[in-house]
Amino acid sequence: MRTQDPETMTPAERDAEVASIFARGLVRAIHAERSRSTRDISEPAESAAGGLELSQHADLSVSARPRG
């Protein structure tokens, strides 16, 4: 990370610094998303054995909540 005072930087140097900060953040976000996606893909296989099972003809209903 740079330690140059922004007040002494040229406009081009400030633009480059902002672009560098943005790029590092973007790379971190991509790595985090890929890590999360990889984890999400592996979880269903691990938890499938303990998942809920519904019969093919399960009657599900939802009733209104009482007010109050």
C-alpha cells in the first residue's frame, strides 16, 4: 500500500491509486464469492442424508395468522 500524501499526488497518480484500491477490492470480492460458491456446492451432498422427506402426495397448507 502506498503512503504518499494525496495532497502531493498528481491527478493521474490519484486516479491510479483509486483504480488500484478498486481492483484489490474487486479481486477480494471475486475470491470470496468463489469460496462461498464452492462451499455451497459441497454442502447439499453432505446434508442430503438428513434432509426432510415429503411423500409424493403431501398436502401442505398455510393458514392466516390471528391478529393481535
